[in-house]
Amino acid sequence: MAKNKVYLSLGSNIGKREEYIQKAIEAIEKTEGIEVLKKSGLYETTPVGYLEQDLFLNAVIKIETNFSAREILKIINKIEAELDRKREIRWGPRTIDIDILIFSDKKINEPDLIVPHKEILNRLFVLVPLFEIYDGEYFDKEEIAEKINELVKAGDQKIEKI
């Protein structure tokens, strides 16, 4: 049976942002049954949605696993809790945020689990690090490049590789 290829986004804008992202990646790497295949660089980005907060650091990783999307969601929620993630304001400040962006070529539409992530094509902080490591499992890579160009031209989201 072919293993699932999964892309996860990671973001942080509280405290030692890079440390939170690194700790989250380490926790994912230490999870039996998950292999981290690729990691993007780190990007500093402006917040989207709730704007009255500090800049984010964002990254995307590609993992391989036999776990289901639901099992991955449980794993990343546990890691977020261990890294003191609070869910007080929608799109608000957070020590760590981990989202499932793409789960192989699957489309999932459940109340608490939508894959591909419903905002994936509207967020530079997701698309740019994703494009860096993406192997074309779901979207065409050219489609991602076009969306990045559109969002850059719109000018309301800023992103810088660090």
C-alpha cells in the first residue's frame, strides 16, 4: 500500500517563533509512523484575518505516513496543546499552528477537517513555502505559481524569506 504524502503548514507569532516551529517539527519527526521528507525555509509574514497582532514565522513540511487524515489531525492537535496553543481569537496570536494542507490526492470535507485546506490558494504564507517543496500531488505547480503572482500583485499580504 502506498503511503500518504501530506503537506503540513506551521506558523507562530508568539514568543520564540522559530523555536516553536522547530519544536513542532521535532515532535512530528519523533512520531512513530511519520517520516519528514522535506522542509521549506522559514518565512516572516503579515497576519491575515485578524490584523492586530505580531508578524508570523511560517514553514511547510512534507511527510509520509500510513496514518489517516483524522489520525494526523489528532497528532498535530496534541503537539499544538503540548506547545501551549490557545484558541481564544479566530486567526489570533498563537505559539504554534499546524494545519493539514494537502493529504495525497484526497479531498476531505467534514465539519472539522477540510482537505485541501480551504484557504490554501488565498494565503501567501502557505503558498510560498509550499511551492518551495511541492511535488504536485494535488494541485498543478503552475497553478500555485499563478496564485502566488496574483496575491503578490494584490499587495495586501507580505512575505519575506529569513
